[in-house]
Amino acid sequence: MTVTGAVDLNARGLTVDSTAAGGSAAGANISFNQTIDGAGALTLTGGTLGDVTITGRRATARR
């Protein structure tokens, strides 16, 4: 999975799961190529064979 545009979580959660909710444990690669911003939760699951890559600017994590 490749996300090529900017992502604004805008206080919402986003889950990207390439394992089909565990149906395919191997999963696949997940790649974000631009900005990820906003105060929402971001959950990325690449599986046992998938890599997660973020090459764009990331906002500072807030807790």
C-alpha cells in the first residue's frame, strides 16, 4: 500500500492494516510519501513480511 498525498488525521484515528485483520499474517509493505499531521491516532500493521516506511515530514507526537 502506498499513500502518495498528505495525510491530516485532524483528531481522527486512522488504521492501515495490510494483513486483512490477521487473515494474511505475511501482510505487505505500507509506505507514506508525504506529510502526516494532526492529533489523531495512527496505527500501521505491515505483518510479518511487510515493511512500514514513512519518508515525508511527521508532526511531533503528542500524548
